[in-house]
Amino acid sequence: MLEDFLNALQNFKRNRMRTFLSLLGVIIGVTSVIVITSMGRSSTEKVKETFGSSGLDMVSVNPGFMRRRRDAVQIQFNESFRARLFGDIGGIKKIWFKNSMNATISYGETSVNCECSAIETGYLESYGIERESGRMLNVSENQEGLQRTVLGSQIASLLFPAGDGVGKTVLVTSDGISFAFEVVGVLKEQNSGIEPSTSVAYIPRGFYAKKIVPNPEASVIMVQAVSAERATALADSIQSYCTELTGTEYSVNVMSMQTIIEQVDSITTTMSIMLSAIAAISLLVGGIGIMNIMIVTVTERRQEIGIRKALGARPSDIRRQFLVESAAITLIGGTAGIACGIIVSIAVEFVRSLSYIISWKACAVAFVFSVFVGIFFGLNPAARAAKLDPVLALSGE
């Protein structure tokens, strides 16, 4: 086998242009597969990086668009619904209520328009959101409805460009009514999924219920799953539960970051497979070219085959010789294609500012497939060579 491989390399050296043209289809096919799969994986990781790794166990429940119909059964986001949801659906760790309002926050001569969210104690911590300075809202502030606030990093930098705003008093105005709030903390800028940590101000929901809207329903319910892996199943369960409860589809809009990421991953994987399958066609085309070249090679080397058979070579020896030669072309082409694919992927993703992620599984599959193509399309020429009559082969007929 090794001797056949070395002989194949010698034959390639004697016919360099022919060998290069045979390699070209294999190299292009393998390179295309590597580039497509690596770019697909890199795009998926970019999406995950954008959303962040925190909050993947959270599921948001918003009023659905069907609530606009007069005859639609409406769900009240109140304590009764929270208790029913927690008792009837498994896999729930915690249920948080949140209300939001548009507000203007002022400090001195500086004002910022932003969203102001009334949250329960521990909500930000459940998202994995960290503080840059100060502290989070505590239990007593929520129960007593104290006028305290935690600012997003972007709002804090606009209101307090000279330094930390912890301990300062800001004016929060909504619907023409103003309240003074003490800043107790500033959030760190980070990717936290569907919960922003930069452009939102947070206040105790207890204050919202006492001073803004007495005994309010939640505008959004955030359900924390027992683990991020169960968030997708939990979102489906909540959607089905609310549909059954109201008898109306889309009575609520349920979303989770884990679901979105899984969908993006599924889409990019499917697209990568489809495009890789298209790219693999070039491997088949290259295989046809290899078969054509090998048939020509058998014709050119008839006397060599006749001499080997006259010296005692068996048909299986001749068949193996040409199969090894055909496989060697795709072996070299597959190796070169993987190298080219990695180089091209790095170059493309450098231009696109993506982190390069190589799929070694795709490399292995492309390599094995290329070698298989070489063997498959080399079978016919090898069989022809093995069946040659030594007398006719030596006579050159």
C-alpha cells in the first residue's frame, strides 16, 4: 500500500498540470464546506454574545394582541394569576411582576427621557445583572414603597458625567407628576438578554403600587425557570396553559432568550447544511474529473500494466494501485482544502469582525467525503486496468 502511494506521488510529479486540475475541484469543494460551516457557527456565537449569557432562564409573558378584541377572554396579571401559574405549571423557580412607564429623569440642568421600570426585590439579581457602584433595591424599600432608584449605566453617565451618582437625588417625572428619588446604585454595562441594563431606571414596585397606580396589575410577568435548559419548554407550557385558560390563541405573548438563541442556532445550522450540500456538489464534479483523468491514465499506461501482469501481478494488485492513486489525489486535495478553508474563514471573519470558530467535525466530514469520492470514482478506472489482457496491453492495442 505504501509503495503504491509513493508510486502515485511519482506519477503526480510527472503530470503536474493534470494533477493540479484534478485537485482543484476537491480543494474548492472542501474549502467551501469549511468556510460555510465556520461562518455559520461564528454567526451563532455572535448572536449569543449579543444577547449575553445571563437571563437565559427567564421567560417573559406579555399581553397578547388578541386582548384587543372585545369578545376575547382577558388574563388579569394579578396575584391570583401568579398563584395559579406557579401551582399549575412545573419547572418554575420564581415569578416576578414588573410595570413600566415613560419618564423624564432630571438632575440639575440635565434631563434624560427613558423607561422607568417598577420591579420587585431580587429581580435584577435573577437576571445576573451586576452593579457598577452602590447597591440594589432591598426588601424594605419595596414593601414600604420608598423613593429609591437604581440607574442604568448610560443614564448615570449622562446625568453625572463628573462621577458616581450614588447618594444623589434625581427628579422622576411621569404624566406631569414629579417625585424625588435617591440614587442607591448604578448598574454595570453588560449584555443581559431581553432586560436592558443601560437605558432604564428601576424603582420599587411597592412605590408604584402606592403612589402611581393603586394595586396595579403587572404589565409584564417574568417567569424564572429552574434552569436555562428548561426555559424553552417552560415558554411552550405557559403559552399552551394561557390558550387553554382563555380559549383564545395568542392571548399572551411568551418569549425567552433561550428559545430565540435555539431558533437562531437551528436556522444557521440548517442553512449551513444546505449550503454545504451545495458545496459538496463541486466535490462530485471533481470526482467525475478524477474518473476521467484516471481513465486516460489507464489508457496511457497500458504497457506498464501489461509488464506488471507479465511479471506476476494479480488483478487485485493492479486494482489497488489505481485505487490508491485515485484516493491519493483526494487525500491531498482534502488536506489542502481544509488549510485553504481555515485561511479563508479567518480572513472573512476578520473583515466581518467575528470571532473565528472552526468546526473540526465539518473538517473531518469534508475530508472523509473527499477521500470517499476519490475511491468511488476511481473504482471504474481501477477495474478497467485490472481486466486488461496482458498480451493486448503489451502490444499497445
